[in-house]
Amino acid sequence: MQTVLITGAASGIGLDTARLFADAGWQCVLVDYNEQALRRLGQELPAPAGAAHVLQAIDLTDPGQIARLVDATPALDAILNNAGMSDASNTPLAEQGAAQMGRLLALNLQAPAAVVDACARRLKPGARIVNVASGAGLHAIPWRGAYSPSKAGLIAQTQALAQARTDLCATVLAPGFVRTALVNGLIQAGRLDPQAAVAKIPMGRMAAPAEMAQALFFLADPGAQPLSGQVLAVNGGSSIYGGTQPFPPAALEPLPLDMPLQMEVLGADAASWQASASAPSDQSAYPACLDLSPLWCEPGRVMQEVHAAAARFAARYTQCASLTVLLPLRKAARWQDAGDGAAARMLVSTFACEWGGRALRINALEVRQDVDPASLHPLLRYVCGAGAQFLTGQTLVCQGPP
């Protein structure tokens, strides 16, 4: 049996995440400040065979309460530091004192490290640590107090953990706009304009909490090891968009997140790279293409190969599909070729912005040319599949801890 500790489990992303893990048979250690909501969730979840879920109602801004977390915690395969808060006061940063920023920083930045420290002796070998940051940690958002600084700090902290504890897999999930109950409340109160938010997202919509749960479920799996130290930005492309033209709302609804994967492999022997068995012919499947052509191209031609791969994909698929390209993880031997890789990565992001309205996705994985295809199967199943329909325009470096 696998066991996961989830903070902020009683609402928002944490709620959908707890349900997903419990439905998959994991034992869950559920942590939240809201004891009533936590107990309702505990009663709702199916119990794992031969064990029970553990409910921990604690205040994560209190180091003393975090220190006692380990007392009732079993051995852990994964920790998901999901709990967090924002600053809705609209108070300018220069007018905020330590007291106003203190609770936010305690929860968003200090608590994740304290949870890992408190549970260190409960971690199984190769355990996964996932810290939930935000797109606000990648780009500054004003009038939200220390929210962006706290999330940027959490990203850096996670990368430092990956370097310090190479025996673990430490990653960051950076969600974009997610339509949680909290966000719906802000919309209804007139404090968030959904049209303005969507206008900055190439996919033309906000994510559902269940989509973030899918990302966390993958990152809690041993198959996430190649991404240790990396940031998985699941934001519909908002973090890679640099234009000013607003995007229209999406005309296409997301496909079911558990839809089987139908993946075509181009540019290599398909059998060794096939990440998932083909869906039955009588069953609907999420179409995906994995193109390995750029991986073995000559130096200086990576961008051209990515463009050719994208052109082939666009000629065959009109909507609701994904393209994943593999790029070589190598340093250019000549300075004249040094811009090729960066150009290829930006090309991936540019295609993502142009294709988002049709629910066509494109992502890239940088890998060693001698990589064992089987080591990437879990990653490919997630990135290429229906559970990652809000992931686009990203280049992920697959080399383990930086």
C-alpha cells in the first residue's frame, strides 16, 4: 500500500487530490486547519484495504503543531505540500508590516519545509516531495502582498531540496488559474473578472481542480523521478505567453481526464517508446503524437526539426490532441549553434499560444540521447495524455536533480 500526506486537503485542489488518491487505493494522511471539513472528507473517502486514513487538524503556521504531525503519521511514499493562502487586502507592500505578512509567509514558505523536516524519519527510500507553488511564483502579481515572493521562495526551496537530498524526488507544481470554490466566490463577489483572466490563457479557459489533482497524482509517482528539481507549470500556457492580444474563451470543453491514450510514435522504433497500450478500436481515446525526430538531428537543426514535427502534427489534427517532442539534452560544441536549443524551446511555446484555442497542446522533453525509453513511460503517459489537458508550451528537463 502506498501512503501520501496531503496538506490543505479539505478544500480546493487538495479536496480533489484526496479523492483521487483514495479512489486509487492509497492511504491518505489528510491535514487541514478546518476540522469539520476534514472530518466530512474522511467520512466520504473509501478506506484503503487493511488500513484507515489519518486525519490531522492542525494549524500549519504553528511550528509546534507541525512538529507533532509525525506522531500519528505512518511511513510515507509522498508528501504533497498543497496548503497555502493569498493576500486579499489590496494593501501596498510598502505599507505592510511584518505582522501582516507573517502568517502568509509562515504557511506558504516556512510550513512546507517544516512538514518535510517533521516527517523526515517517516519517508520511505525514494519518497516524492511535491510543493504546490503558483504561476505567481514565476511572474510578479502586485496588490497581493507577499504572495508572489512566497511562491518564488517555495520554488527555490524545492530546487535546493532536490540538490541536498538526491535520494528523494522533489518537484514543484505551479498551477495557473484554477476554478476552485474560492475563485468562484471571488468571481461572484466581483473581485475577479473571469473574462480578463481567460484572455491571458492560450487554452482559453481556467483549469478544474481535478486537473491539478491529476498532476499531483503523477508527481507523487516514482515515474516523476526524471523531473526532480523541476517546475511543472500547469497553466494553459499563461506563463509562456508574452503578447498583448486577448484570447477568446474556449469553444471546446475538456475531454474526460481519465480517457485512454492513443499515442502515435514518430521518428524511432515505436515499440520501445510506446507509453501506453492502444485503446480498443471501439473506445474513444485521447489522440497524442510523440515525435522523436529532433532528438537525433544534427547540431544546429533542432529548431527546424521541431518546426517540421509541428507542421506534420497540425496537418493531421484539428482539435483536442497533444504533440510531445523530444529534444537533445546536450551542450552545443560550437558557439554558433548555441542558440538553436533556445530557439526550439521558444518555438514550442509559440506554437502552444497559436494552437490553444483548438485545445491542441505541444510540450517538449529534453533528454539524453542514450535515455532508456522505459524510464520515461510514466512521464509520457501523463504529459501526452488526457489528464494533462491544461499543460502546454512547456519544456521539461529530464535529468533528475539539478
